[in-house]
Amino acid sequence: MSDAMALVVVDAGSSGDGQALGSLADAFRAAQLPVVHAVHSELAEGAFDRELLDAGGVQTMGPGELAIGMRSRGAFDATPLDALLRGLGIDTIVVGGSVPSPTVSASVAAGELRGYRVLLATDELAVALGAFLRAA
């Protein structure tokens, strides 16, 4: 497993989508690995700064926790995600969100095309990887 790993939560809000993904996000936080929320700003609720996200900015939500706004189908399309991840030295991303979802699928494919190692956070992977990160 790479130390240069980040969780990219696609359109699932600040708490994640489902118990397994929320637990995985908590494990990433505890391991001090980045968690990036990619949200459609018109759907963003709560702690998200819609104006900043609409302007293409990166919102800091806490230590190692960031948010970007999506304008199209995927987390990489016309967003600062690639530059953000490269700036953090990330080479492996775990993509989570509602599955099946064209937005999650587009984000996985775009990450692979950009040269990242990509894991899709199915419930099973989320549980196993979360347990691994907690034990590390």
C-alpha cells in the first residue's frame, strides 16, 4: 500500500455515502492521509463554501481534508483535482461514492488516464482498507 494515497469522495457529501465509505474516510483521517470531497456545488450542503467551489477553488475543511467543486461528470474534468493531488505527491487514489454511478466511473477512468493507481471503494474494499489503515 502506498503512503502517497488519498481518498477522493465523489458527490457523497462531507460524511461520505454509506457507513463503509464514512468509516473509510474516518480511517484516512486517523492515518493523516488526505480526503478530498469532489462535489457538484449546486448540491453541496452544510460545511461547503459554494461560492469558492463554483470559482474553481479548493476549500480546506480540516487537517488534510479538502473540497473541490465539480462542473461536469467526473472529479478530474475542469477541476483542480489533478494539480492538487500531484502537489501533495499522491500516486494512488481510492475513489468512493454511490456505486453504480457515472460520476464515480468517470472519475475512476480519468484518474487511470492521468497515471494514478486507482482503487474503487466498494463496501468490501472500504471495510478491508479501513481496517488496514487503523492497524498501521
